[in-house]
Amino acid sequence: MATLKLILAFFLSLTQVLAPVAAYVANFGESRFFTEWSVTDEFTADYCAEIEKDPDEDFIILNLADVQLKDDILYDENGEKTAKLIDELVKANDPDLITLTGDNAWGTMAYIELIKQVDSYGVPWAPVMGNHDGQCCISEFWAAYLLSEAENCLFEFGPEGMGYGNYIINVTENGRIIHTLFMMDTHNNREYTFEDGSTGGGYDHLWDNQIEWYKWAVNGISDVAGKTVESTVIMHIPVYEYKDAWEKFYGSSGIGTLAPELAPEASGVKGEDVCSAPVNNGFFAVCKELGSTKNMLVGHDHANDFRICYDGIWLNYALKTGYGSYYTEGLIGGTVITVGSDGAAHAEHHYITII
């Protein structure tokens, strides 16, 4: 029955399936969908999307992590439970913005159905790409195009040569920028040459030009706002410092739960290794130097939900959302970021189990 529903849905959505392909052909490739950018460009406030915060209420961001909806579970129990879970998270938190930290869906119809569901809430939403986005469907461009065309989605292709979906959202109050969200693509895998001359594969992360773009934007927003604006970086693969932060309190122990006596402000579980890039790209150090980013939010490692402050920056794992791919019972739900009128952000998990 599930297979029959999938085939029927495919033919009913054939226009959506083919639209990115037609756009690609009509524009002679991908290049026209990206913007040009140079570090010498003048920054202006209209470079970023804006969402106005109600002065009388906190600004609520609901994050969905590693939904990984697949075609083969779309119409079975796990697909239905995932859809219900997202519904309950949205109803319970009434978000002003919904974000997704990548690995959104595997499969052509799964991507279409996930976009349809999230867009149906009528709430602005902003995804980043994970290392699995673009797999088991037509292409990553195909997925990015559908995101960019969704009615309520803020996704932009971003500057050319940086991957898919590097864009910026400013939260404003009474027209003033109070908080910035950097949405950044950490890509997939790559080959590395290590200090000893050996080579090997590993997870990718932000590229040098993305880090320069981040610095350009932080400085530009500071000039516009007349101060350093607090920001959150939302991406899929964690920076190397997630490993360092854990080891600061726990040494090299692999699995565990943060103990209050060792890390009084931190919380959560490390249920698997931190799967960062094998080398440090220096992005965390840049964030620390510029003083804007106080929170990072990542997905990727489904069995980790810990959050810990390291050198003044909160390193947050987003809580795994839904029943696609592997998951740990009890570590399922969404992560809520609350932004106050002072621009300060705080993340906490909203755990839900769907029976």
C-alpha cells in the first residue's frame, strides 16, 4: 500500500518534480541562481532577510534537525509519526521562525512532502543543507530550487562558489537589528592532506570563502547597527571545538551525560562521537575574535543533544526530529531558541515521543 501511495504521489506531483529540471535547462545551468559576492563589496542592510519581533514577546525559533524523511517511510508508521511530531512541535511552540539544520530528507517525494508540510504552517522557515541533502533524489540543486520556490521559505542560494544556501536573517525590533542568524552550508565530504603528509577522507565544513563572507557580514551588520549584534550560526556539521568542549570537562571519554558538578551551565547527552571534520578550519576562532556569535546550532550526530559553553560561545546540538534514519528513544523532538528584546539567545530542547 505504501509503495502504491508513493507511485501515485509521484505522478500527482510530476510538475514539482520536473520544475527544477526545467529551470536548470532554461537557465543553462546553476550559475544564474547564485549571487555574485566580493569581500570588497559594500554591505547594506537589505542584503539580509528581516523578520520583525513583537516588542512585547520573545522571538521564538523552532529548529527541526535531521528529519531525514525517506521515500520508503513516507507513508508508513515512521513517516506518519514524524509528520505528527512536527505538527505537535509547531502547535506547542507557536514559532516566529522555523529552522532546519540539514539532512532534511532523502528521496524525491520525501523532499516534496516535507516542504509541503513545513510551508503549510504559514510561518517563515529557513533550512540549511546537510551532507545527505541531494542524495536519493535528483540532485542537491533540485532540492535547493524547491526550497527557494516555497511560499514561506527564506532559503536563498547565496554567493556562488560556497555551496547551496548561505544566507543571513536579521531579527529586528522597532526597525533595529537585535539578532542575526547565519545560515551556512557545511557541505559533504572531502579529501584532506594532513600535517604528516598522509591523505584521507573526512567530513567537510565551511570553506575559506564562507569564513571571509561571515567576517564581511558581521562587520557590515555592526556598522549598520552601530554595535556588535549578537548572532547565531546555524549549520549541519559541528565545528571541531565540540570535541574540545567535551574533553575539557570529561577528558577523552567517549560517551556520557554532562554532570552538573563538572559543567554547571551545560546539559545533555553525548551518545556518539562528535563527527566533525578531521582538522580544524579556524571558524570558531574567527567567531570568538569578532565577538558576535554567542550560539552555534548543529545537527548531524543524532545521538548527541548536549549544549555547553566553550570560550564564551554556546555549542548546541539540535535535538533529532522524527523517526527517519537512526535515533535514540527519549532523544527526539525539537530545539527552541528564544531571543529577547536585548538580542540575547538561549536554546533548550523540547522532547516529544509519539506513540
